[in-house]
Amino acid sequence: MTLKLIYGSNKPKAYRAKKGEAEQWVCAICEQNEGIATSAVVTITQSPMERAGKLEGGIKTQVCLHCLMRGLVTPV
Ligand SMILES: [Zn+2]
């Protein structure tokens, strides 16, 4: 399986929340490709390092779970 990295899909939809309220994140790529706006994410660590057999460092980020299952990596 080939993973494809997609940036710029994390724009929240302003019409879903009132001003000052939390917005539900939905994946624009899922909505575009599948017609369904989803909001399941998993946390991954980009570029982790290793010291004495243990991982450290790296950047924690969230990606869309549904995109990941389709072979796409869509950062939130
Ligand atoms: Zn997605």
C-alpha cells in the first residue's frame, strides 16, 4: 500500500458552530472523495527518534482515521 500525504484539509466549517463555540472537525478529503464528512482521528508521531531502545521526540499530530484506512495521510 502506498501512503499519500495531503495538506490543507483541516479547515473547519464555520457554519457548523456558533461564534465562540467548539467546532467539530470534519475531514474535507473524506467529504470530497466519499461524500461523507467524518470526524475520527488518530494521533501519530512524525519523525520519532530512538535512544537506548526507546522512542523519544518527534511531533505528535492527528490524522484522519478513515483516510488512513484508504491509504491517505490527512493531517488535522
Ligand atoms: Zn479523511
